[in-house]
Amino acid sequence: MTREDKMQLWQERLKQQKNSSMTIAAWCQQSQITQSQFYYWQKKITVSSHEPDSVIVPLSMPSLPMALVIEIPCGYRISVNDASAMALLPQLIRCLP
């Protein structure tokens, strides 16, 4: 099962619980799912649904040798000091969560 399949499965499960008249504890017991699993996926799906869309911003590099520093809201900081490393920047950004 792929990550997307799991996300879709849990989105459906969360919707089923919400549409039921049962408490989370009762629904989990009936569905044979632990409450810790339920809350884990509830948090995971809620956080991922509130992540902002990525925005690509064109950059022009100055001719002077300077460091390019990119800070990402989730806490990552990327510092590039030379032009040869700039070629790897798109690949690196795609790997970030």
C-alpha cells in the first residue's frame, strides 16, 4: 500500500467516524482500530492539509561570490556558496518535506 493509499484510507476512516453518532473511543473499538492510530492519522492528515502550496520564485544570481541562503518554514536552512552547487538546488528542494 502506497503512502497516498494510506492517506486516502485514513481520510475515509476519519470521515466515517465524524459522520457516525459514536464517540471516537466507541468507533475505534467497533472498527478494531486503536485510538492512538486514530489520533496519529487525524493529526497527520490535519497537518498535511494545512501545509501551504509551494511557490517557485525566479532568482538572479549576483556576479559577486555570495552565499545564497534559503530558509524554509519547517526549519530547514540551505546555504549555497558556489555556482556548481546551484545546479543541485532543484533536486535538493524536491527532497524536502
